[in-house]
Amino acid sequence: MTDNERVPTNSKKTTANPAPERRRELLATAAEVFAAQGYNATTVRRIADEAGLLAGSLYYHFDSKESMLDEILSGFLDELWTGYDAVLGAGLGPRETIEALVTESFREIDRHRAAVAIYQKESRHLVAQPRFGYLVDSQRKFEKAWLGTLERGVADGSFRADLDIRLVYRFVRDTVWVAASWYRPGGAHSPEEIARQYLSMVLDGIAGRDPAAA
Amino acid sequence: MTDNERVPTNSKKTTANPAPERRRELLATAAEVFAAQGYNATTVRRIADEAGLLAGSLYYHFDSKESMLDEILSGFLDELWTGYDAVLGAGLGPRETIEALVTESFREIDRHRAAVAIYQKESRHLVAQPRFGYLVDSQRKFEKAWLGTLERGVADGSFRADLDIRLVYRFVRDTVWVAASWYRPGGAHSPEEIARQYLSMVLDGIAGRDPAAA
DNA sequence: TAACCTACCAAACACTTGTTAGGGAAGGAG
DNA sequence: CTCCTTCCCTAACAAGTGTTTGGTAGGTTA
């Protein structure tokens, strides 16, 4: 469906997926360390320590450190686009689409906090590598979905027409995704509640409604 | 004045600053590479290549790779707080203070684009190191200034009272500073124009004013 | 019992990393 | 000319990097 459904290069397993439980465990801890320290600053030995095995043993499960990163990012993007495609195919109006996309985004941040953090820190220099070319495809598709929705909304009066639409796009996009840098699951607010307040701010602003106030 | 005025440890120069021209050149190119590739992913040899000399020669000017990073970040923060302190000491109302802070922030992004990008990517794991403890001080002061202004605004009706104020703080803060990731000096808009449109979005929202629209 | 597979360890490999030591060319000062 | 300072190069070092190789304990299958 999307062009992001890459099969992570895993030459070890020829059968479909016999026992990916351990892989997922290891990928989860790797993602946590990557998110906390940064990909390049993270050593394979550190991941192994955190997972309770030796560095070399990771290479029984994965081809390379880079393929771990690949699997983390592509796995996240696959799930993200599953959610986005459902929203975009629902035939909603511009404003409702934006609301649904923002809400869906915060749900993804809730479920893939580490992957989102990694994506934000590393994607900029990963796009240069051919292996991560699918990041470019995803970015393009992402921009098309959001920007297109915003333009539809400007056309039908849902959104203001007196702003640089690309500035608005980056504003909304960044506003949502940087939340992954401070969001912690199990915090004071649910993803839906955060989405609600963010949408309220983005759509209506933070200024007081009292005309008497300066 | 601020508590960020750290003297970068430069044991080589005992006199005040005899010829810091070359230093600034090298720091500028180092900052560009750090911002583009990430600090840990950047090798000293790469910086040297970009600057047109050999890796070892950098150590005539700087104590270490880390001290380059230190000097870049502390230099940026010093200038940032010079501007912020001027705004905060001007005795403006809450809304005018926020407007001035946002505008000042975009000016700093314009002048220290690379340093801001580095700060955003690396500060999270740098705060653990004692050498970069001043980052924590700056963060605390930053939060105090912004959050305090927002609270004053809620109290006097300038800002909405029906939102989680800490969420608003993070919203405004991130919204402004992530702009450094896409901003390029000499682009379509001046820092002031970007600040104006951002403020318009943050304060009044992006929704259309036409009540007839959904 | 024998063969086999899974998941790991122990130990090393080749390479890159930040950093250092010593030296030398260029130019101004005495 | 000699001395000194500035700025850079050459060449290496030790530590850390991702990765590979061979082996092995334990369970499952035949």
C-alpha cells in the first residue's frame, strides 16, 4: 500500500518469522539507547549490556548495528502510515482531517516514542544513504498529505488565507512531532488529551478571548 | 550578568585575545559540520578537511574536540541571554514580552543557526557532563522566564486560562526553536517576518475566522 | 543415543577515533 | 643575521569501534 513497506534485510532467517520475540525485545532496548544517547554515540557493547548479553551475540540476531536502526525506523514508519492512510481515506473535511492526523500522530508518539526521537535526530543525515532512501519517500508523502489538507482548508475557509502556507505546514508538523522529546507514556495526560489541547492551541491560539485585555 | 558567562578553557592563550580571527573561522566551520552530521558522528579529521588543514593542527587552536563544542554552545548562550535579558528588563506586559522573546529568538536563530541546531540535538545528553552544567542553568532560567511570562498573562487575561500552562510553555518553546532545523538565512522571509507569522499562529490560531466555515 | 538447532560466549580482527610530540617554514623584531 | 612567535605538517600512539570466527550448553527431534 505505502511505498515504505521495506523488508528489513535479514539474511539469517529464510523462513517467515519463526521466533521474532527476542528480536523485538532487543530492538526495543536498542531503540531506547539510541533515543537516549544518539545513534552514533551508542556502542554495540552498550546495547548488549543493557540487554544482558555480549556484543558479539547481537550479530546472531542482526546483520549490523545499522540494520537495527533500519528495522526500528521502517517498523515505525509502516505503522505510522497504516494509521495515516486510514485517516486520509476516510473522506473527512480539511479541519477534521487535520484533527485526526494530529490525534493519530500523538498516538504514534505514545506507542513509538523512542523511534520518533531517533527519527527526528538522525533522519536528516540518514537520507543521504541509499539504504534509508525510504525516509525521503515518506517525507514526500507526509508533506503531500499535510500540505494538501491545509490547502484544501484554505480554499474552503476552514483555515486562514493570510499566512505563508508552507510556514503553516512546518509549524503544525514540528509542533506535533517535537512533543516526542518530552513526552513520557503514563504521564499526566493521555495522547488524546494532549492532542486535544494542542489542536486547541494550533487552531484557536493561546491569546485570551477577552477583548478588554491588551 | 548571566550565569552562562563561562570562559572557554583555552590554556594556550595566556594573553587576553591576541588573534582570535582564525579561531572564529575554525569554530564556524566546526559548527556547520556538527550541525549537519551531529557531534559524535563528526570526526576531527572531517572538520580539518573542511577548514583546509590537517587534524592535528586543530590542536594548536583548541584543547580538544569537546572544547570546540563547549565554545560554540557557550558563545551562543551568552549572546542569547544578552538579548533575552534586554527584553525581560524592559518592563513590558505579558503579551508584548512573549512577542519580543519570540522575535528575539528568531533573530538568534538567524545569527546562530548552526549552534541552535547543535544545541537541540546534543543538549539532552550533554547536561549529564559536569563540563556542560551551564546548560542546566540556562534551561532553568529559560523556563522561568517563559513560564513566568505565560502565567502573568493568564492572570491578567492576555492568555487563555483553560489550558495546561506547562503544555503551553513547551508548545511555544518548541514551536520557535525547531525552526532552526529548516531555517536558512537569506530565504524568502526575514527573521522578523517569520516571527510575525509564527506569533500570529500561536496567538490567534490557524483556523479561519469565517463563522460559516465548518 | 545421535543428530540438530537455538542462543549465546570468548577472543580476536581490522579499522577509526581523538590526541600528542617534534619539527619546520614564514615573517617580524632586535 | 639571529631570535622568536605563529601556524601548520608528519607521524605516530592508545583506546575504542563494529564485526567475525569458532566453540558450546541446553533443549528438541528422530
